[in-house]
Amino acid sequence: MKRTVSALLAILMLASLAACGGGGGGGGNNNNNGGQNQTGGGAEEFHIGIVTGTVSQSEDELRGAEAFIAEYKTVQDGGIVNHITYPDNFVAEQETMIANIVSLADDPLCKAIVVNQSVPGTVAAFQQIRELNPDILLLSGEPQEDAPMISAAADLVVGADNINRGYLMILAAKKMGATKFVHISFPRHMSIDILARRYAIMRQACEDLGIEFYSETAPDPTSDVGIPGAQQFILESMPAWVDKYGVDTAFFCTNDAQTEPLLKRVAELGAIFVEPDLPSPIMGYPGAFGIDLSKEAGDWPAILTKVEEVVIENGGSGRMGTWAYSYNYTTTAALAELAYRTVKGEASLDSMDDLMACYAKYTPGAEWNGSNFSDTNGNITDNYLLIYQDTYVFGTGYLNQTDEVVDAKYRAVK
């Protein structure tokens, strides 16, 4: 069912959460003073932990935490939020990452923890937190571990709808004039079940829609080459790829850090770019085009307008797209808001309407669609929700992707 974001107010009360309003488990405080905290005009007796990546790995999710903090304040400032980041090389420093997430549960007032993106190690961290305090609500944004594992460890999982997007991005590429589609990734990402499924769906969609599908391999930013080396590889490879495949080719990469150099070369070489893996007007575009958005910070319509002007000036009209509001920014803020409302008994984690109401708060006027995660056999996971926003093409406008009907056969593609 299509779900258009609107100002929905959730009134569902969770009686079971009354028991969570008390102490909680774990050891001493984690930079907390305890007691009541004045936030939003009322006294709150709980804290919410938020875990994101850093600016260099994926800026949007961190900015989403900052948006939530702007309203509810940090614990240190008398509010309710404990925000930490995980290391850029979270694969090599997984033990540190896990320990940092688990440390949030040491706070006796912690009632919910939001992790976005939920990189490898999140499941282990959540399992340890469950042992410390089973009453803490655990919310996972954009998981990078297999669905059965993360859905068993978390109370709620929300990810980009890479099942439907596997078809919709190819459809968008065709609408934008692409005759070929190139998928760029590396083994670690392709070992993630939902990304592997999306890859397979993209191949099938290309066959169905008459587009040639190709794949290229790039270095993993968490490998020895690091983020700079992975970005340099894209910069150096794109001229040869465009020469090989032609300008009417849509290029797509699965990594956030590689999006900026990809966009830079797509604009310079005249190719096509549908949208980032985790779409946002600030995902790659400001760096690729040297756009200063300091004055527009937090004003997404203004950000979109400014980015669009620069993209058009650089010849990207009708050839480059994104989502009007950042997916990762919104997911951090919306999941934190949902956790806040649920702890207060004003929302339910198992309500799509309540989730969409929180997304609506941070994306006024945007249109979303979504559904429960299901595997290739049609088995539905109740606490794992997939969502997507309409694609916005600079110089053209919305593609009305949320109105498209995706054939159910793509959910069974392996």
C-alpha cells in the first residue's frame, strides 16, 4: 500500500513501556548527571543514545543526529541525547566500535539506542546490550548485516527499500535516457544479502527494460587504501569507463565515500547519475561541485535549490538526480524521534503510520513509499521496514517513482 507522508499523530500507548520508565541495567553513568532533564518544555526522565558514522565516512547520518540534538539537547547540556560516532575503519576496529555502542547502556537512564548506519558489529553490540538491559529499545537504521541477524537483535530495523529500488533505479535511468547501467561495488558490500539481491534485481530489470547491465569492482574504503585511495580509484577509472560504455550510461556505486568522485566525473564527462546509494542532495554533490551550503544548513528546500542551480550550470540538467531530502539524515532523526515518542507512550515501533509520522516531521511535503522486508521465498519480517522517496532529477523535477507499481516477481529474484 502506498503511504504518502502527511502530518500523522500517533496515539498508540505501549503499556509494556511503563516498566522501562524506571532504573535500567548496566554500570555507572556515561557522561551523565542523572536526574530529570528539561527538554522541549517538559521534564524527561530518560536518555536516548544515537550512534552514527563520522563526517568523512557518511556525513548525512551525523547531521541527522545534530538535528535531533538541536531540539532535545545533549545530556551534558541538560537534555536527553548521548551521541557517539564509530571509527571510519569500523571493520578493522570492530571491537572498539562494539564496546562504544554497548557503553551507552551503562547509563541507567538510557531507554533507547539508535544506530545509523548499522555497520557490521551492530548485531553483536545489540546482543550484549540485551544481556545488560533487555528493556532498552534498539533501533537499527540502514543495516549492513543479514536480515535474520539484525531483525532478531533489534526491536525495529529500517532500511532503504533496495528491493523495489533495484527495479525503480533502472526505470529512472531509462526515463533519463540511459541505454546502459554500470554497477560499481566491492566484495564486502556484495556479501550483504539485501545489496546482493538489489544487484540481481537490477540485472533483471535491465533485461526487462532493454538496458545493458555491466558491473565494475572498486577498492573497499575500509581496506588498506582507505577512503582517499578508494576515491582516487574512481577519479582515475571513470574516463576509461565512460569511453568504454558511452555517455548515455548511468553509473551507480554502493559506497557513500565514492559518490563524490563519481559525481565529479559524471558531470565532467557528460554521463548519467540517477541517485546515490543513500540519496541526499548533500551526498557527494557539494564536494563534487564545490558548493558552499553553510548558509542553507538544515534548510533542505534551499539546499536542493542551490545544488540544482550548480548542477545545471555544469551541464547536468536531466542527467543527475537524488532525493529532495536526505535519506540518511532523515532516518537518524526520524528513528530517534520514534524512539522518543515510544518511550513516552505516544507511538508504537510496530506501526508504519507512526514511523511515517516521524519521517513527515523532517521531510514536509515529501512523498514516500514502503513495505515490510520479505525474503525471496515471500517470508515477511514484521520488525524490518523498507522505505523509499521519490527521485528528483535536477532540471526536470520528480519522476513520480512512488506512483510506479513494481511487479511482485522482483521480490523473488535471487
